[in-house]
Amino acid sequence: MYVNTDQKNWDDILPFITHAYNTTIQETTGYSPFFLLFGREPMSLLDNESILMDSNMDDYDEYIENYLDKIARTKQVVFNNTEKTQERIKRNYDKKHNERIYEPGHLVAVWTTIRKIGKCEKLMRKYFGPYRILKKLSNVNYLIEPKDNPGQDPLIVHVSRLKPYFERIDELNIHPSVLDHVEDHLLLKNEIRRQVEVLCQKGLIREYQSPWAFPVVLVSKKDGSQRMCINYRKLNVITVDDKQPLPYIQNMFDPPT
């Protein structure tokens, strides 16, 4: 089912999408949302002649007792299925992530969402800082304050929004790296020059003088054309990884006090 070409009838289709979502078996729970809410699957036009209750069951109390027992058993199955799914997702996610523990005095950057009209959100700055860790309030929350403005009110921030703050490269006495350019074939040089000119004309790149320089690598595509790539392997060696393990949803909230 699709909207019209003028895309003005999307609201008429929402009930059908909602019905499809509510009646689809979820991978995590093993049941559809409709079944978890009502204890049965929805009745369609073909089911009008069927009876919800067993025709041989005349005792309503027995029906209610069986119904509640089915709901209780379903709830336990859903809980077990959800727990297994969380374990699997966390196990796969944590394979490439390391836990970060911050101590008072550590400098961190804070992830903050900022949207501006006319600006691309993907290209905007995501982390701001530096902030100083004042205190660890729990396993998931930290009390921080701006390093350059200690008098400002401290903030309580979740650990998932924090990453270690590192000073600028020129302050850490790390010398810029320039990799030697491999002598390319004349045809490859012409292809690189052509692609650079096209990217400059489209405004995707611009000329810039930097002490950091890395060679261009051309990779052949299936259609025979060349894809221009940059060899950043030496830069990746000195890049600090700040990925966090995936916490359980139950542990992401502080228990009530």
C-alpha cells in the first residue's frame, strides 16, 4: 500500500499500518502486540462465525480462570524471550566496545544535540567541553562542571553522553604526519586530478594547506571506473577509541530512593 502521487492521503493509510504493526509477531517477544494486550489474536471478517469462548465451556468463572492463567504464562514467556534478546544484542555490541570509568578530576566531553535552521545536523559538532568530573553519583550518572567556568552550576550527565576529552594536537606535542606519495602511473595521476577537479567544482572539497597529508588510493569498481579513497591508516593508529559497552535497560536508570 502506497500513498498517492501527491502524497496527501498518508493519514488515511495510518490505520492499516497500525493494524499491520499490532498484529505482526515481534522477534523479541515472540508474540504480536495485540495478543499481549488482549490475550488473543484480532478477529477478522472471516472469523465472524467463530466464537471467542470454547463452545463446550458454560462456566464463565472457569473461562476467566483459564484466560488469566494463559496471560500469566504468556507474560513469563515474553520476559524470558526479551531477556535472551537483550543478552544477544549486548554480547554482539560489546565485542568492539570497552567500558569507560571516570574518576573525579578527569576531563570529558559531553554529547549535546543541536539543531540549526539551514545547517546539516550530521555535519554539526556533537561533543562540547572540556568538563571536569566532580563526583560519581552512581554506576550510570556523573556530576560535572565546565573546566573554564567552575562557578557554573554542575550538571548530572549519563555516562552514555560522556567521552574522554583530549587536548588539541598542538598542545600534546604530537607532530603532524606526512606519508610519502607512492609514484603513480601517469593514467592514475590524470584520473586523480580529474576527480579532484569534479569534487572542487561541486563544492564538496576545497584546497587547504595542512601539515597533515595522506596519499590517495584508487580502487577499481565492478564497472571498471575508479573510486578515490584516502589512506588514513597512520592517523587511525593515534586515534583514541571512546566507544562504550551497551548497558542493560534495567541498569540505565537509578533505583528509587
